[in-house]
Amino acid sequence: MVKKIDYHVHTRFSDGYNSPHEMLLAAKDKNLHELCITDHYSTMKPALSEFEIEGYFTSLDEMKKDNSTGVDLFIGIEVDIYSITSFEELEKYNWDLVLFEYVFHLPSWQDNFRKVLRFKKTFPNTNVGLAHTRFSRVSEAKLDYVLAKLKDYQIIIELNTSYQNYLDSWFNYLNEDFLFSIGTDAHSRERLGDIDPALNYLKNRRIPENKIIKL
Ligand SMILES: [Zn+2]
């Protein structure tokens, strides 16, 4: 039985409605074992600026060490790959999970994808994933290339229960050779921890639960 996890959650540090502490308490109320907070960085939405990233990391790190709720807290960040101009601030911290969003969103996806691969190559021990990715602009001809790179570089594919990206037909090409993470993309306490649809996807595809990353 998989631990009850939620690896994609927003707080008031970006566009969420609750504080990290409120989200952690809600996670405890919902009997989650693990919570990873992944506020926005570098995007058009309300997001952490390069000046706020240090305060974000430090305050989550204190909560992580405190661990009074019994819920294991992890420190993540969601980066808009299309908007980011410098990786300098991002690269200063030891993230538990870095999620890149919009990687295949635009016709120019190949540049974005290369940036993700380069980041993972620089930080091979960091969990690097694609948030609610849809492979929407990847042509059939390029799909094998993309999937091979995801496998080689151990890039995590997120199953996001808000966007239900796993219903996309490209997800029929995925199997147990890939790594997955699961998140609700909750922006408030209410949606936190609703991960069953993603677990059902894995079950239907006969992908074992040990392919879900452990932070
Ligand atoms: Zn998000």
C-alpha cells in the first residue's frame, strides 16, 4: 500500500490561499504521510521572486526539521520553464523536488526540454519532474526521442489530479520504465490529498506503485 502523499501543493508564498503551516495541519487532518510544497517561481502567476526564494526555502526548512505534526514535509518548487531567464537563484538550494511546468506547451518546446535535461545533468541527485505535462506539442516523430530522454535522465512524470493530464492519449505510451510523482496542485486545504484518480491510472496501466518516487 502506497503512503498517502501529495507532492504538488501551493501556499500563500505564491498563489495559494493558505499558509504552509495551515497546509501541513490540513495534511495531518487528512491523514497524509507526506506533503511536498511546490510554490511557483518564475511565472506570470503570483510567484516567488528571486528575492523571496531564500525566505521560502528557509521557512519551509525550519518547519521540515520541526516536524511536530508527524507529516513529513518536503521542499519543492514549481518553475515555469518558459519564463525563467536565470537558474542562478534556483540552483542555490537543495530542493527535494523541482517541477518544471509548460515544457511541451509551445512549438519551441525543444529549447525548454534541453534546459530541463541540462538542469538534471547538473544536479543528478535532485528529483526533477514535469508538472502536469501533456506532451501536447510533441509530434509522433519526436515522441520516441522525448521518452528515451525521460528514461535516461530519470525525469519524473507527474500525475496531476487537478489537470488529469494522465487522461491524455500520450500517457498510453508510458509504462513501468518511467518514474512518476503524484500531486493535487491544491491551492487551498480543500483539495489536498485527493490522489486516488492518479493511483487508478497506474493500476489500470499495470504500473507498480514502487514507480512513484519517494522523497
Ligand atoms: Zn502548480
